[in-house]
Amino acid sequence: MNKHRTIKDAFSVEEFFDKRIEDYYDTLMEATQGNLKPFIVFYLECVNASLTKVLRQLQRYDKIKHTRELLGKGHAKTMFEWISRMEDGEVFHRQLFDNTLDASSSSIAKNISRLKELGVIKSGRGRGEYIVCITD
């Protein structure tokens, strides 16, 4: 996938218009009656939300790239590759790795600890649960 295309697609003011469609039409109606300020404020809020979204995506991309460089090869990197495809806040269970990797339980535990130290996952509520937090 073209990285520039991804960033361009991420910057979408219309997405935030759709989320606040009533505000959009209310401020647009005021603008047609000569009061531009509410629409300009609304539009700038949408631009800000869109740019904030792009910034988070760039920060995530940068952290993923940096973490890959730190991990090199091995099970920790394989585990991270799976985690990096999950959304921040997504919960997963350690059993994902137990069932799919050809690694000992202690090796998986060591690699989970390493991923926690790198700040890409944190402990969840239940035993063996973890939460993706690449940019959190």
C-alpha cells in the first residue's frame, strides 16, 4: 500500500462532518444567512480532529517501525507483528501465542514481558489478558 495514499486518505474532513451532520447543516444554514463564524469554527474543529487522527497514525507507524528495529528476529518480533495489526485498546489473550507459536511457555512469558517493557502492550483485567497500546 502506498504510504502517501494512506496519509491522504486519513485526512478526511468529511468523515468528521458525517459524525456531526446536524451541526454541519445548522452552521451551514447560518452561513447562508450571513453569519459565517459558526461554520468556520465548526470547519476548523473538523480539520483539527482530522489532523489529530493523522498525527496518531503517524506516531503509531513510527513506533511500529522503531519497535521492529529493536526486536530483530525471533518470537518476540513475530508476536509484535500480530499485535501491530490490532487496534490500540484491543484485548487479546496470551493463548493466541500459546496455540500458534512453537515456543515454550517460559519463552512466551519472557517475550510478553519484553513487549510490555517496550510499551506496546499492557496487562488486561483477566489472567493472561493483554491490551494493545502502541500509541496510548
